[in-house]
Amino acid sequence: MNQGSRRMRLLAFCGAIVLVIAYFLFTPPSVDNTAVISSSDDAIARGAYLVNAGGCVSCHLAVNDDGSTNSAILSGGHALVTDFGTFFAPNITPDVDTGIGNWRAQDFLRALQHGRSPEGSFYFPAFPYRAYAGLNDQDVLDIGAYLLSLDPVSNVVPEHETPWWLSRFALVGWNLLADLTGGDAPELIAGQEESPLIERGAYLARNLGHCGECHTPRNKLGISQLAQEFAGAQIGEERIEAIDSAALADWDRSSFDLFLLLGMKPDADFVGGDMSDVIEHNTSRLTDADRLALAAFFTR
Ligand code: HEC
Ligand code: HEC
């Protein structure tokens, strides 16, 4: 074989590998094709509860003309200021033109579990999809049922303001890096007596409630370091407290439970900042059983 054709073969071989890798990175993730969104009252009621437990309102709430917010409407526009730009939470009411009126079951599964849009593009992680990735299909579908049952609101939200180097394309690499370098959250203690309760608490804390999005440290690329889960974080100027077992040594189940309901700490101080939003829109609306599960997980 002469030099030229050997080089051509090598090139073709490398090209084929690049194509295969690109195919795996860019093709939309496969999700259950048979899934459908129910319009039953039951599914809608479960979805309404999950939207509270998932803290969706804290970001997707409506912004009035005078800049005040309206947490009864999920038409978006609220600005999320991050180290990587300012992101405006979209309109997730079922308005066909400006919201998600056309969404099907598969769109909800791809968005929440994989961070991918119906067109196959990549969402910015200002949308905490890496936490929601652990949601089970049924919960995602019920969330969809609730969102599609809302009154459609026409509202165009502003474009995100991101630095020039940050594109949706870059997120292919970011997601891969996060998979490779984010580490794993500590295992739950095997065989623990109350493991169903603690597993439910872990699902609420790690996935639906995405407590780690604020409380787990990130590296310079904004990738959560799961091996140091809940060890506290720096977001811009703000230092966010640790809520791992060392930090919560003075808390017991009932004080944690009361905190989730009222925002009051064991020293009778009330929590402030973004956490008061989390209490208002999320944890105070949980059932007694789910609050107990979260308390059991954090004080285990
Ligand atoms: C921390 C803020 C935050 C929370 C909490 C949050 N979102 Fe979002 N969400 C965003 C942002 C920001 C985007 C836009 C991402 C982008 O454009 O890449 C988004 C995008 C979406 C989209 C895609 C909309 C579209 O038009 O493409 C859906 C659907 C969605 N979120 C639903 C939810 C649901 C359901 C929950 C609760 C389980 C939730 N979000 C919680 C910030 C948030
Ligand atoms: C949007 C960001 C954000 C999310 C999400 C979040 N927190 Fe917080 N949390 C904070 C901030 C900020 C503080 C500190 C508030 C202050 O300065 O008073 C805090 C404080 C706390 C404290 C008090 C710690 C102490 O020692 O005073 C606890 C406990 C806590 N959070 C638990 C949780 C749990 C449980 C979840 C998930 C259900 C959660 N947080 C989700 C931002 C967040």
C-alpha cells in the first residue's frame, strides 16, 4: 500500500470515530416513546404537589410590570444571576406561542431528566436538570399533567445574558465533564432500619428539592462536587452554609422538621435569603410524611 492511501484510510478512520462520538453526544436521549400525559384530576393533583416539592415556582414565577413577582403564575421572566451570566426562567404555562403549549410527554422527560429541549438543543444548568435527572418517569409525567392544566399566559421572557464564550454547544462538553468529574454522592447506609423513609428523603433532597444546587460546592466550571455533598458553597459573594451531618450536629429530627415548616432554626433564629423562598414555595408545602423523610435523611 502506498503512503497516500494509508493516510487516507487513517483519516477516514479518525473521521468515523469523531462521527460516532458526535452521534452519541448530540442525538436526543431516548425516552419512553409510549408515555402519555394524563389529564385526570389525580395526575394533575399529584403534579401540583410535585411542582411545589420541586421548587419550580421559586424560579418560574411571573414578574409583574412593576418588577414585583407573582408566585401564583408560572409565566416566567424572573432573572437568575449566576457566575456564568443572567438567565431568565422561561414561561412554563401552556401558551402555544410563548410557553410550552405544544409539549408532549417525551418533551418533559427529555427536558427534566436530560436537560434537552424538544428541538434537541441543550439547556443551561441554571435549570437544575442534573438534580431532576433522578426523577422517576411517573413524577415527570404528573408534573407535565399539572403544567398543561394551567391557564395559558402569553409572556415572552428576555434572552439570557451570557458571556461570549458560553454557548449551548459548550454544554455537550460540560455535561460530559460533569459526568466524569462530579463524583458520586455518598451511599445511603445499607440496611438501615428506616431505609424507605431515608430513601424518600434522599429523593426529595437530591432530586426534587435540589438542595445541593445551592448547598454543594462547585468547581470553577460550576460542576457540583458530589463527594462533598451539602458541604456548603460560594455563590458569587454569598457563602451558603453547610448542611452535612457535621454542620447539623445540633439539629435533631423534630428541629429539622420545624425548620422545613417555618424556617426557624434550633436557636430560634429565622433563616433568610434565598432559603426563605425555599421554605415558602417548597418545604412548608410538603406533607408531614415528606417533611419527616427529609428530616430523617439530613439527621441520619
Ligand atoms: C433554579 C431555577 C429553576 C428551577 C428551580 C426550575 N427551573 Fe425550569 N428552567 C430554569 C431556567 C433558567 C430554564 C431555561 C434554561 C435554558 O434556556 O437553557 C428552565 C427551563 C425549563 C423548561 C424548558 C422550557 C422551554 O421553553 O424550553 C421547563 C419545561 C422547565 N424549566 C420546567 C421546570 C420544572 C417542572 C421545574 C420544577 C420541577 C423547574 N423547571 C425548576 C430555571 C429553573
Ligand atoms: C436557592 C438556593 C437554596 C436551595 C435550593 C436550598 N437552600 Fe438551604 N439555604 C440557602 C441559603 C442562602 C441559606 C442561608 C440563609 C441565611 O443566610 O439565613 C440556607 C440555609 C439553610 C439551612 C440553615 C443552615 C444553618 O446552619 O443555619 C438549612 C438547614 C437549609 N438551608 C436546608 C436546605 C434544604 C433541606 C434544602 C432542600 C429542600 C435547601 N436548603 C435548599 C439556599 C438554598
